[in-house]
Amino acid sequence: MYLIEDYAEAKTVADAIDILASNPGWHIIAGGTDLLIKMHHGKLDKVQLLSLRRIETLRTVWKEENENISIGSLATFKDIANHPLIQQSIPVLVEAAMTMGGPQIRSMATIGGNICNGIPSADSAPVLFALNAILKLQSKEGERVVPIQEFYLSPGQVDLKPGELLTDILITPDNYQYFGGCYIKFTMRKAMDIATLGVAVICKLKGKDRFGQVRIGLGVAGPTPLRCILAEEYAMDKVINEITIAEIGKAAVQSAKARTSWRASKEYREHLIEELTQRALKIAITRAGGAECA
Amino acid sequence: MLKKINFTVNGKTESMEIDVGETLLEILRERLHLTGVKKGCAVGECGACTVLIDGTPTNSCIYLAVWADGREIVTVEGIAKGGVLSKLQKAFIAEGAIQCGYCTPGFVVTGTAMVESGKHYSREEVKQELAGHLCRCTGYQNIIRAVMKALKQ
């Protein structure tokens, strides 16, 4: 039994925005796999909840006419992993979604909730950072569009204003077409575990043997998920070989702000960043049509 | 805050007034006395409380009862038909896939969804599908064998 003082279920986005506008202190609940657990542990008390669960339109995944892929904030990790459009166009997001929790959690937890909770270990974040995902937010004042890199402010804090609702996550075609990608989640267990480190790499090639673009997103490597800009700039137009891949791994560490926690020390995390960035990159290269590097 | 909900449990229509803070797990156990649904961790990690909601294995400990309005719930009590165990339940017995038994209802519920899906699962996929269940007696090998057996039949 949770202590819920007040509760409302929105039927539409407009409905949800109205309720939020008149009750700015209310918590939004979607899948509930984070919020209910916080309540269970006594971190929140006597809450008022606005449930989005009945807003079916927020759960859709579709391709807009301009080839943008739009993912409804209420899409569950299972929805994403099973969606043919995402499997075809952004398989690296499927790979990341499948590392989250176990089957029961994946069928409840939503991508919008994963983002809005703002935790550094969010499994969707490294990939969405690498994909330059754009977030659509709605409130009484209208619509606001924010790049995901600007949305994460600090651990547990995102740029979600009172009365605002995350409605869609957009991936534009220049950010997914012709890219090969790979997500590696480093954990102690294969399921139901929180990442010690998450590494997402996507890359595009120039011909067969040169890097076009490389993008590296890291989770749990700093107070928020982050991108490895130095490594990405270094990679531009470089010939693909053992040496350049090793340099990219080293450069990735420079963008990270890893710290020591009970899960792992700073030094261990930095070692993981260097090593796993290289491993993910090698797989991403083959998936982008390049040759295998030993 | 009270709310009235209507839902079906193991094929029977139920209608009741609940507090919005109550979980589906609590309603099933304490009001409907379906005590095969077990409370383990209460935070969605162990899978002992798993029930089918519209056919999907779901942790009832982190599922508010109010969300069950209009849904179809199946608990472990609803899996045997007319007193006859399902082939999965028989496989659990044949393979000795039970030690203390506390995790068994959850495994049986998820395993039933797998058998009823008609899909083919490799051993690795079976392990993946069962990853949301903990067996603290660590009797996983027999459980996996039982599910594989029922899937093959």
C-alpha cells in the first residue's frame, strides 16, 4: 500500500496538460518502475499522482514524412525492442532497450520515464545522446523542443519545467541513416542490474577504410550521460586501424568525469571507458559495412 | 482516495472499491485470497508476484490496482483447467523444478505466457525470458529444463 493522497488519470495529452497546469506539484507516473520504488523506500511521501497510462496516442512509434522517427514518451522498452521500424532503422536502440531490467520491467518501464528521471545510468541515454535525440515537450504555453544533451542538468535533474510533459523523442534521418551502432552495458549480472558503465558508439564510414562520423555516448561516466567530443573530433576522416581505434578509446576517457562509487572506482571506470569504447567501435564499424578489426 | 474498478480474474468478473494506493498484489492476495501470488521483494526485482495482465507477465507488486480497471488478470490459480494441470505445470513436477516453492508461481505464470505464445525459444532465449525471476534456492537448471520440455510438447 502506497500513500497516495490524490490521483488522476489523463485520457489525452490535452487532459494531462490541463491537470498539470492546475496542479503543478503533482508527480507524473508512467510505468511506475522508478517512482513506486522511490515511494516504497520512503523517499516520497503523500504524493499526488497524474497517471499517463491511459494515453494510448503517447505510446506510438512512427516515421514522419520527413523521415524523422518519432517515439512516443509512453513507449515501453518492450514496445521499442519489438518495433519493426526501430529494429530496421535504429537497431542500436533495440540493443540498449534489451539490456534494461528484465522482461517484466521492460513491459512496464517507459522511455519517457527513463529520460525524465535524469539518472546517470539510464540505459536509453548513451544511445539517445549519440543519436542527437530531440525531445518534444508540451505545456499550456505551447511546445518546446530541446536536444537531449541539454535536457540532462545534474544527477536526477532534468530541464522539465513545472506543467511540462515530455511527449515525443525525435531522431532525425541525418542521425540514424547509414550509421552502424553498438551499445555495451557493463554490469555484474546479465539481467536486472544497473550499469557500472554504458557505452554507445555509432559510426558512419567514408568508403570502406575511413571514419566518416563517430559518435560516442557514455552513461555513468559523469554526473549526467555525456558525449566524447574530443574522441569524435579526432576520429573524423582517420584511416580505420588498430592505432586510430586505440587513440579514440584514450580520447574518450578525457571527456568523461568518472568518479568513485560503491559500484566501481574512478580508475576502474576509466579503464572500462577506454576498453569498451574500442570494443563497441569495432562492432559499430562492421555494422556500418566496414571490415572486421582484430 | 477510493476508486471503483472492474476487471476479470481467472475468467471471473470482479468489481470492487479500492484505495488508489493499493497494489494489484494486495488486492489479489487479501481481497480475493489468491495467495499463490507471492510477495517477495516488493520492488519488481524477484518476479514472485508475477501475474498475466492481458496476457503479459507483469510484476503485480509495482502495479497499482487502479490500473487493472478493464483488464484481464490470470494468476497461477487460473492456469490449471478443471482440476487438470497444464503441460508446463506437469513438466515442473516431472523435472523437479521446485525446491522451496516460493518462486514457482511466478515462473509458472511467465512460462505459461511463453508456451501460449506458440513461439520457438532457444535455451538462451528461455533464460532471457525468465531473467525477471529469482530462485533463491538456485534451482534454475531444472526450471529451464521444465520450460524447455513444455515448449517442445
